[in-house]
Amino acid sequence: MNTGYQTWQESVVVRRGAHDNAMTADQRLLDSASEEWKDGDPWRVLRIGSDFVDGFEELAGLGPAISVFGSARVDASDPMYHFSYLVGQALVNTGFTVITGGGPGMMEAANKGAFEAGGASVGLGIELPHEQTLNQYLTLGITFRYFFARKTMFLKYSQGFVVMPGGLGTLDELFEAMVLAQTGKVTSFPIVLVGRDYWGGLIEWMRTSPLKSHFITQTDVDRIPVLDDLDEVIDAVTQRRS
């Protein structure tokens, strides 16, 4: 299906066949065993800079946006795929752009909901060792070499996060946003978890372990409401008041 989405992938070299196992830019940067840094790292700064410059240029005029995170490992038969679709649709109807990681699963669902509602649907992809293409429901797709550049774009251009059930990548985005909110690096930044059955155990652990040990505060726990109702999710993440 030709959805007419705009893609930007000049920063990525796609290797197939015999080169499928070639290292990504992130892997080369973080490979402590390699001596490539002696000659390569000073020049790599320019490549890192290009990730930031191109991201800033493409996203500068985006307007109010909410990022939706969630597992790539679900298909359209999963109830959370459908919920993510409704989230994307509702955010557009509330006046927001939808940003995701640009991949399949719940990311695709949120982008699809935004796209079919006639809104701006953005995917911020990442170069991975295994090939993962941007989903087809985007009005703007960007692929980054470096995770830290991509994370900066999520935080700089989003007014809040909706966090669907997901794995390590989703947890990484969640806790990084919580740390930045806790330390005041981002302000007035709502973070909403979707799915009490999925996230309830994590919240309970936070209360009974780090909170009980005084490693975090009640404010840190209260910062991430866990909701199941679509209207409540949209109200909380957009800080909409009835």
C-alpha cells in the first residue's frame, strides 16, 4: 500500500546478503575491544552531529506531539494493538502529532490510528543489526544511527509519553523519562502507563522495594499513573481537563 509517507534514511547504509552481520554505528562506537577509535572516533563526532542536525531540521516544525511506546512483538490480533490504534486516533483528534519508534507491533498500531485519522504520524527508527523497516503508516519517517540521538528527539519534541506494554526498549524509554522528570531536566511531562494487569507488578515492586528503602519518593511513583480507560489515558497524557 502506498501511503505517501515521507522517509529520510540518508544516515543509514543498508547491507544485505553477506553483510547482514555488519556492525551498526552504535556497536562500533561502543566496542571497547576495537582500536578503531584511535583514528575513527574524532571523525565519528561529525556523523553523530549529522544525526542531531538532520533530526532537528525535520522535526522543528512538528507542533504539539505525544510519543507512544510499546512492544514490536504483537500483531493486529492482540487487544493492545487495537488499543494502541485507538490511542493514536484519539491523540490526533485532540490536536496532537503521534510519534513512535516507527517499527511494527504497537508502534505501527499507534501510527496507523494517527494516519487514518488524518493527522501527523511520525516514526523515529534506529539502525539495528537485524533489518527492521519503518512501518507504512507514517507521514514522516526518520532512521537514526545512534540511540542517544534518537532518544533526544523523543524527549525534545514530545509533550508526554503513553507507554503501552513492552519489553526492554519500552522499559528503557520509561525509566529514562522518569529520571529526567525526577531531576527536573524535563518539566510538566506526563507519563502514562497503559494496562494495570501488565504494569501493576512493577508499580507494586517500586512501592515495596525502592520506595520502602527511601531510594525514591512517593512523588516518583505517583508520576506514572496506570490506566486502562482510553479517555483517562488521553486526559492524563495531554493534561486535558473536563
